Amino acid sequence: MKKMLPMSWYIQQLNMPEHITSRLFLCVHLQIPLLKRTRNLQIFFLTIKSQFMKKYFFLPVIFLSVLLSDAQQNDKYILLKPDRVFDGETFHEGWVVLVKNNMIEQAGPMSFKLPADSKIIELKGTTLLPGLIEGHSHLFLHPYNETSWDDQVLKESRAERTARAVNHANATLMAGFTTVRDLGTEGAMYDDAGLKKAIGKGLIPGPGIICATRAIVAKGTYGPKSENPDIVLPQGAAEVAGIENMMDEVRTQISKGADLIKIYADYRWGRDGETSPAFSLEMIACAVSIAKSGNREVVAHATTEEGMRRAILAGVSTIEHGDNGTEEIFKLMKEKGVALCPTLAAGDATSQYKGWRKGIDPEPEHIMNKKKSFALALKSGVTICMGGDVGVFAHGDNAREMEMMVDYGMNPVDVLRSSTSINADVFGYADKIGRIKKGLFADIIAVDGDPSVNIKNIRKINLVMKGGLIYHKLP
């Protein structure tokens, strides 16, 4: 028989994926007598193609049999057997979860037939939960008591910041957070989109990333700032001035890989350094209109009452921080279906960086105000996400926000819902993640004990599974 042509030739002739073509070639080689009547593979494949065009049906039959054979041979089943399951909404005793490849196949009592060769993992004493979803992360930042925000943006190279982000992603995943909403690279341009792709390709371990890329600020309002007006410093976000600029920037960030758009509705640019609204309602609404056309949400950093009001009326999906939210503002949020991501842990961390000795010194005014606004949000019934602004404090310590939500008055089960199903719903990913439910991705964790009894048990990670792959398992 003559020397084979490159596989690309056969792929082109059959117009099929490479892995199917190679299997099909093997099948044909073994089963089709025609091969024995010719010593030229090129003529052989062209003959098969000709026969197929004449409506001979054996080729698609072989194709289907090869495809089914591949699927049956490659399916991998894992049965998880914990003490209890939190499905993202409710706790269940006596449930098991069957994972098929990267998806959840079954969840409930053991009333189904277990496929042959299933791997069984006993998880005695544990609670199984959906992989946790971090709602406000900055993977390209690290704690400000290590290096100030200005110095991270101005003095750390993007290579260094990406190297740190790789470590941060791994720490986040090992803490049980299988998805993060990363709300701005803070000067690292679109590198979060690249990090997302690297994780998706399996090059490095990390959570799934919902990325905002650069974020958008009003020109002249953000930082870093120089005391010398003749020096123009690189900024931590994309600056815009005017509606045309806003339209261009939203489209640019989407083209570079943004899954959502983040806007700073207010910032510390007032005459005396106070926080003031930065965008008109019309400018924010313009961004929302363009983003929604591309099936993307806009989220707003907002801490002032007026900044929050403009963002809510413009149609954003979440308010980040909401420090000075009032009863009226939270009522408006509920009416408009806008969720709050309170970021309690960020203010707690920065206050301690400035010298506050938590548990010893009286609480700073900012902390007391935050407790009051969070209590108002709870009372109003506004939807509350879980997101800590991690990066201000250490990645991997994401559970700090969950613990503080309980400390500030939220029921532990509601905190677990916010960290799973509610975040998935609000972020627009409920058809993929956030629940233990048949047909969703197998992003699953197990923790020792019951986090509904003691939220600190959420740190006792026993198992981390993402997309059906086990990244961490205690012996």
C-alpha cells in the first residue's frame, strides 16, 4: 500500500472532525472490503466520498457507531455520598449526587441505577454544596497592607501582576469558590480575559471568571493622582467623557472579552475630596442599553445615595458597596429588581490597615454606618449577593465576607443562598452554575460539618470539584 497522505487531506475530503475521521478511517480499514481491492488510500477515500454522494448510507451508519462508541467508552461517573446536601436553596438529608463527566447527572435519594464502573466517594460528616460564587473580586490586586493600591497600579509590571493573579486564582479555587465575578483589573488592561482563557484551557487551576476587564470611570475622577498637574499617570480604569466616549468604551471592552460592564457611578472627586456622583443618569443608561444588546449586564460601584439612585434608575443589575443606602433607596432597588453586593469585608480590612484593632478599639464610624445600612437592606427585602471585594484582603480568604454577613445579622442559610443560587441568578448564569441540579455543571464542594449551624464550617474544605474534575480532596 502506498504511503498515507497527511490526515488533513482525509479530514478535508470527509468534512468531519479530526478525532472522528481518524476513528472512522480505522473502522473502514477493518470492515470495508473495498480497501482490499485498491492499494491507493487516496482513491479509496475518494471512492467512499463518491459512494456517499450517490446516497449510499453505510458511511453515516459507521460514523454514528463510532460516535456512540466514543461516548460510551469515555463517560466517567462519580457518585458523591455526603451526610447532607445543600442544593443552593434547601438542605436535604440522605441525598447523593451522581456526576457524569462534567455535568450533574442525578441529585436526590439513591433511587437510580448506578452505572457500571462508577467511582464512589464517601464523604462522611460533610455537607455537599454547589461551588461557591464570589461576587466581587479583583484577582489582579493583593492586600493593601502589603502594597498600596497606587503602587500596585504604578510600580508592579503587568507580568508580575499576572503571576500574582495566577496564584490568587488557585487560592480562590482551593477555598471552594469555583466561580468569581472579577470587577476590574485596576490598570492591568484586559488581562483578566486572558486569565479566564488560560483557566478554561486547563493551563492553570482556577475558578471560572466572569470578567469586567478595565471598568469605566468619569475622566478626572479616579486614580492614581499626581500632586503635579503636569504629570499624567496611568489610570486604574478606562476614562470616558461624554456619551460618545461611553458608547465607544463599552463596545471596546466587550470586544476585548468583557462578560459585563462595571461603571463607577460615584467616586471621591468632590471639591473637598468627598464622594460625589460621577455620571449622569443618561450616560449610565447609555452603557446599559449597549451592554444589554450584547446580553451583558452593567454593575455600578456606588456608595452615595444619589449615585445609587442614578444607577438604579438607569437599569444596572447590581449596586456594589451601597455604603450610604437609605430605606428609600433600598425600596427603589427592590422595586427595580436591582441587587446589592455589600462588600462588608473590604471596609473591615481597610479600617484595620489604618490601625483599628478590631475587638479592642471602638468601631470606626464607617463600620457603624455599614452595619446600619446592611440592616436596612435586610429589612427592605432587597436581593443581597455575596461579594467581599477580595483583593483588598487576601484571595482564598473569601469566606470572610460570608462570616461578616452573619455577624451583621443575616441568617446563615440565606448567606449560603447568596453565595450560590442567588449569585447565579443575579449574574445571569443560573442555567450553568449555582445549584446542585441535574443538567448543571458539576461545580461542587464538600465541607466538614454543617455551615448552616456554624458559618465558619464553610472554611473546612474537604472536596473541591469544578467541571467534574477533582482539584482537592482530603484523604
